[in-house]
Amino acid sequence: MMMPSVVSAEYEDGYRIRLSFSEGTVKTVDFRKWLNGPVFEPLKDPSYFRRFFLDAGTVVWPNGADIAPETLYETGGVRTRRSNNRMRTSGTARKRSAARR
């Protein structure tokens, strides 16, 4: 089985990014534990940390710093799972939908 890759990433707060993986797992990961060493030093600046982008299935920063997708997938975090054919909706969206019926 191939390890899932990161297909979307959304900044949340601090050093936390919400990641969606190719097989449907969605979780929020706190990157603080990886901010050690010279290549990760610039990421300690919150404005630089927010400049991440996706490349080759993982989160990358302009200076070349990255975390392997399998590390992100296997690390702890607040995890949810979406079905491939049904997106989760917020309580507000469900209430609006019910009000239209």
C-alpha cells in the first residue's frame, strides 16, 4: 500500500496546519516539534511559517524545509476522516438547509 500524500493544507493558528491526505484523512498537526536545526530556524517566525506550500505530496517552505508526508500522516494530531462521497457540513449549514425545506 502506498503512503498517502498531502493534497491540501490550511493554516490554523500558531504552528498548526490542517492537512488533508489523498486517502481522505484530515487532521490538524502541530509542527512545533520539528522546528529544530538550521533549516527549520526561519520557520520559528510565524509570518514565515505561514508561507508554506505543497510540493511532491508534502508541506514545504521557500527555504526548502519540509516534513516527509509519511511522518505527517503517522504523527499524532486531531484526526477526522471524510468519506469520499460525502463532505462534512457544519451545524450552521445543516440548519440553513433544513430551514429551506
